[in-house]
Amino acid sequence: MSNRVRLGVLCLAVSLGGCSWLTGKEGFFPDNSDNYRHAKPEPTLAVPEELDGSALQEIYVIPPIRETVTASGEFEVPRPAPLVAGSAEEVVRIQRLGREEWILVSLNPGQLWPQVRGFLSSSNRPVARVEARAGLIETAWLPGADGGMQERYRFRLEQGVQRNTAELHILQMFQAGDITSWPEVSADADREKNMLRQMAQFIADNAESAPVSMMAQQALSDSGKISMQEDDQGVPYIRLVLPYHRAWASMERALKQSNFSVEDKDREKGSYHIRFVPPENDEEGWLDWLFGNDGEDHGDFGEQVYVLQMTRRSEGVQHITVSLPEHVLDPALAQKLLAVVKGNIN
């Protein structure tokens, strides 16, 4: 038998025998795609007390379910909520409250973080300090405008109030006086606003191609600022993590966007007297969704006044409830009314 024939027989035998010698479990290139089925949980890595174990955290954290559903006794599956709350108007907006301004972005913090780094790099502003877990980026000392004093900036990223949003706050200071710590407010408000607008424009121009920083995303997105919860008596409320002055302003804006008219308000007591005003033609099915009486007469519900109460629970934490002036409101209806407001708070 010639060598050519022997080679042909060998190739035929290999093809008939399959390629297990290459990709089988004992082959040169084993297939590991199903190995996860046999994986076993391993104990948590123990870090000696003298070492810092803060870097050992879950990479893909499963967030807790914050929304609760009032389901006491028998009930019918409710209709989906009308889609009028929580919709993003633009990707980038500059928010203003009194003298304070910040950038609100319809991106998650993990996407905003690389944008800030990219802006500083492209504008040749060197970075002196970065702390991703705290959402802080500080520049080095930069030449002052028109030969003036040197200045530096601090950029602080926070999780936005609503889902998949982020906030960017900017602080400016000059190289004068105490330079060991940052001031409470910018030394030059105009310089801060100028930087804020440059940053906002850069983010808007590059929002569609924003990469993601997993470290910043995990650190800044673990804790939300707004959630629907229930107290021990089953009364629903909104838990809002904002300073009182900003929470009050956000509430007033949210009510205007949530089909409520404000009849009266008392900032000191934290209360709003409101009426629910559905769309004129009710194409979204507001009445049926709220009251659960599909096709039935809902009566003069438009004359009903509700009391929206915002209460300080701790520093920077507010609880928001809704009730009737002199009666207990059905928890299921209270939860629906709060859900409408919640989607528009920012």
C-alpha cells in the first residue's frame, strides 16, 4: 500500500471517529460551556483583620425589590398604569434650585463617569484625584482666566432620583486662603456655571456612544433615592432621600406633571391639598386604572380633595403619604396615587 493510500485511510478513520480528541473533555481544546452546571458555591474569602477587604465586593449585585404591592384579601389583577410618569424629556438637563445648579442626565452613573473623564482629557485639564466609589473627580490646579489666580474643580456624581438617571454637581475654588479643604459653595459662581454648561454640552454630544464604568456603576447605583414602601400598618408611602428644601420643590413640580391641581399648600407643615384631574378625554384610562371600575360611573371623584403629607424622618430622608382630610384612604388607591407622583419626582 502506497503512502498516499495510507494517508487517505488515516484521514477517513479520523473523520469517522469524530473530533473528540480535539474538543472532547480529554481533548486538546475541551468544551467548557456546560461547566457552570456543575459549579459549587465556595465560601467567602476570609481577609485577615490587619488587611483591608473593602475591595472584595459582589461584582453583579442583585438589588432588593423596593416596590410593594398592597394585596390584602381577594383582589383583581389591576390594569397597567398609564404611561405618563417618569418619561425622560431630554438626555441632558441643567436643573436649578435657588442658587444651586447641577446636571441631570438620563444615563446611569456608570455611563456618566467615563463622560466626565473624557471631557477633562479632551480639554487638557489634568486630574489630581479620583475616587470612583465616592463618585469624586478633582482636577489639578489650572491656570486662571486672563492670568488670574489658579483654580481647580471637583466633580461629584450621584445616583439620580429616578431609575437610570444620574446627577453631576460641580464645585470651584481659587488657590487662595485655605486650600486644604473644599468650600461649601464655589468661590466664583460664574466660573462654576461656565464649567457646568461646557460639561453638559460635551455629555449631550457624546451621550449615544457613552461607555460604562462597572466600578462607578456598582458604587453609585446600589442605593436608590426613591422607593415605594409600607409601614407596619400597611399604609403605603414614598421614601425620598433628598434634603427637605429640594424634596419640597421636586414635589411641587411633580404634582404639576401628575394630573394634580394644588388647592392649598403649607411648606412648614409639609402638606399639599390636591385634586386629581384626569385627561379630558381619558384616552389613557385613568379613571378605570385608579378606581378599578371598568366602564362604570366613577361619580364626582374630581371634587375629592386629598392631603399629600411630606414628613422629615431623618437628615435628608422624607416620607410622603396621601390621605383624605378626615378619613382613612383605601391603601390600594393611596398606592396608585403615590405611584403617579413618584414617577415625576426628580
